[in-house]
Amino acid sequence: MKEEAVLKEEGQLLAKSEVSLVLGAYNDIFSSFDPRPFSERSLSVDFLAEAKRATRETDKGELELRILLPIAQRKVEKESAIKKRLREHFRKHADILDKERRGISHQGLFFIIFGIIFMFVAAYVLFKYPLDTLFLNFLVVLLEPGGWFLLWEGLDLMIFKSKEGKADLDFYRKMSRADIVFSHY
């Protein structure tokens, strides 16, 4: 009877929040190799992987992350430091990924612009000057494929490469805005 009541209560708690993770102790959130206090510790790879998996189906802007612990393990005084560390981690990684994504887009735009400039210079040389010198022939041979390469590489960066980390960026953005709630079972 007691087990049924606990399971029923746990099921009700899980249904209330969008993402619920059941842990055995606070240490399950953090790396077991990091001896620092909770306010500075690295997050566990397993915890992050499970949080990613659990949040994959949630599309809402507001997200509640409910961390369930055994009632005997809860230490309410530690929870504010842990919440702060979690938010700090998620914000930091969202900023890093966003910066990387913008950098890739800027690099792609830079490549596109220079590719067009190279092709324009090659076309100008072909149009304006007769190709009777070795230098002008070499310049056109160098600029045309270089321009095409830069143009296509820039388009690849902007269209495909800048979207590669989108799932991780979405996860960290979502988690940085999440309402983190500790509860017991």
C-alpha cells in the first residue's frame, strides 16, 4: 500500500511539470570528478544528456525543470546555490554557442563578399585589358576559381554550418529560461 501511494504521488509530481528528473542525491547533477562546492562544480555529462533528451519534445517558451529527490536527501539550504549554478551554466553555454553561430555566419558573409570581389576583378581584367601578358593571364586564372571557391564556401557556412549547433543552442536557451524547482518523492 505504501509503495502504491509513493508511486501515485510520484506520478502526480511528474505530470505537473514539463520536465522531471528523478535523482538519488544532489551529486547526481554534478561531475563526480569535480571536488569544488556546488556553486562552482561542473555539471555531469549524464545529467546534461538526460536533460537534453527530456526537453527535446518540449516546444513551449516557458519550461519547468523539476528535480525530484528522496525526502531524506533534500537540503533546502543547498538548493539556491545549485539553481544559481545551473542557470549560470546554461546561460554561459547558450552565449558561447550563439557567439559561435554568429561567427560562422559572419565568416560566411565575409567569404561571399570576397568571392564576388575576386570574380568582379577577374571579369574587369578580362573586359578591360587584352590577355597578352603572363601576369594578366595568371591573375585571371587565380581570381576566377578563387572567387567561386569563396562564394560557395561562404554559402555553405551561412546556410548549412551555421545551423549545425542549433539543437544544442535551443536546449541551452530553453534551460537558461527554465524555472528550476526542487521537490521530493
